[in-house]
Amino acid sequence: DVKTQQNVVSFAAHPSAVSSLCFSENGYHLATTGADGVKVWDLRKLAKQGAAAQAVKHFELQVSEARFDYSGTYLMAGGAGIKGWHTKTWAEVLSVPTASMVLSMAVGPDALSIAGGAADSTVKVWGV
């Protein structure tokens, strides 16, 4: 709780380091990335679940960062390629192979472009 500066819940999200966090536009979901992939958590249930929290979705892939688009309709993840899912059905809607590991990324305001910072020192922008 930001207002009271109190911790609301703590839970083990991944078996090792958490590499990125991202809130959905409506604040209902939190996406986390770690060595075991991308996990999506329902924030409305986390406080009740506590340390036993269970992800509502787990995408097992090599990934370093995840981002929701500004509308909250899509979740994109970058790592060994770029993947995207529709957040209502969690169906995969995008898969773009990359030559180098994507370490950071941003989703354009229209969700029609994605920028990624890669391990080969380049920034690439994709139109989807």
C-alpha cells in the first residue's frame, strides 16, 4: 500500500532472480519475468493468497522482460525472440525471432510497434 508504505504481500514469484515487473493498464495484473519464463499474477487475489500465491498464467520461455501495451490488451515479452499474447484469452498473437537476445523492450502507444534493446548493442523496432 503506497499510501501507508506498508507491504501488502510477499511471495516467491520465480525460483531465481526476478528480472522485470510490469503492471497491466487496469492494475488487475502484474507480469514478472525470471529464468523460468513469464508469469502473470492477479493482484485482486494476491493479498488473500499471500506466500502461497499462484500465477494465473505461466509462459515457459527464455525471456528477460515483459510489458503490457497501454490498453492492457496485449502482453509482450522479449528474450530469445519477441512473443505476444492477447490478455483476454492468453492466446499467442505474435512470435518474432531475433538474432540476439532482447534485454529490454517497450511497446508503442498504439501497440503496433515494439522496440527492443539487444545483447548485440543494437536497438531494433518492429512494426506488428
